[in-house]
Amino acid sequence: MVEFRQQSDAADAVVYRVDRIVAEGKTPYQNYLFFENEAHGLCIAIDGDIQSCQKDEALYHEALVHPALLWHPEPEKVLIMGGGEGATAREVLRHDCVKKCVMVDIDGEFVEACRRHAPTWSDGAFEDERLELLTMDINAYIRETDERFDVVIGDLVDVADWEGFLATLYSDTFYDALKKILAPGAIVATQAGMLSPANHTSHLHVRRGLSAAFGHIRSYGAYVPSFYSLWGYVLASDAPLEGDLAAIAQTVAPRASRRGERVLEKLGAEGFTGLFALPAWVESLLREERDV
């Protein structure tokens, strides 16, 4: 039996049975593997890490995209950093108010592999006239663009080495540069790694980078079955992001029904509100981080 093994932390690993290898390859930037698994459907891995699985990718991508877009009263321009599968763009474009979405992914070969082997994940996003797909370094795009964005979504790979190059994409220096292309009241949302008692280092690193650059930040999380963990995300803005669960339910979640019939298709309004109901140990951890 062929297996795919992923180390979740220093003491644990998750093993996925590989029922069929769909595609594998190496680009100038990364190694990728597409394989089928009975429990999770089509799975996509980059450099040995699971990125998305067919059965639950919508839970991950809805949680990544919709909090920022629903918190903003009228987002018209959205930037996606990364997002090779096209699923992040799919969720952004379900908001009828979005007039333009720019997706910047450095690895055009991987994007093409996703379009070829996982076409349903983008669900027509690559053909939507509102989407501009650019294959280039996000740093170069930020330096060169004249656009101003209402929402920025960071769907970049998770960082294993916080002393390495990838860590710069979550740094205060990077976010300071990003702020130059934000419209007033803009919101940034990014995936921010695992939230487990044994492994939450990445989440804290991401929070620190954002908190150094923005006046307001807020963590939230979604349980993604194929990740075998609560997965963390962070919102950041210079506009307030406060609000208890009741306020979120009353003022933010109802916008979904006005934006498009498939917004929050898998999470639903109650599931959306639940993203901000973090376990007590996480809230305690974040309070300690704020007090440092």
C-alpha cells in the first residue's frame, strides 16, 4: 500500500493512504503531488504538506475568504496572494459586489496543474471576466501596482522555517509594504497555521507580523477534517474589528444573503459566526500574547 506521510509536529504524523497518484511534478518553486484518497477525495500536496482535499476544501476556503469580505461593508477590489487551486478566487467572486479580483501566484506551472487536474475547485473562476491572474512575485506586484484594494486574502503556503525566505511573506516589513496598496478601511485576511495545544507557533508568528503593521487584529479558526486540526486565520485592519458573537451574527453574517446565493454555501451563517468562538485555551493563549 502506498502512503503519504505528513509530520504535523515533532511527535506526531498523519498518514494518508494513496489510492491513485493523479499527477506529480516539480516546478522551479516547489514539488507538487495530486493523489486520490477514499476518505478525502482528491488531495493536493506541496513540498510534502497537504494544501487542500476535495471533500473539505470548501470549509478551509470559505473560512479564509468570507470573514474579511463580509466584515467589509462593500468590497469592490480584492487581491489574492497565492491561491493556486483557484478555490479562493471562486469564493471571492461569489460576492456580487466584487468588481475586480487580482490573483498573484508566482508558480504558473502549479496553477495550470490545478486547472487541469482539479477543475471543479475553481468552479469557473478562471473564466470570470472580473479575475485578473498574474504569475509573478507578490513583492514585485506590490511595488509596481497602482491598484488600491478593499480586501487582501493571503492564501500562501504555511511556513516551516521561520528563519527562511517564506517567513518574510508574513513579516511586519512585508505588511508595511502591502499597506501602501490598501484603500481606506481595507481588511487583510490570511491563513495562519495550526491551532493545537502542541503546535501553534506559526499562528503566533503571523499575529506578531500583522499586529506590528495594523492597529487591529483578530484570530479565528475552522476545523478542517483533512488537516486533523483546528486551523487558524487572522484578520487585520486599521479599522476596528471588535464585536462579540451576537454582534457578528446580527451585523456581519446577514450580508451573505445579499451578496450571492452561494456565499457561505458550506459553512452557513451560524457556522460563520462560530469561526470566532475559539476554545478557551486559545483565547487564553492570545491574551498572554497581547500582554507580552
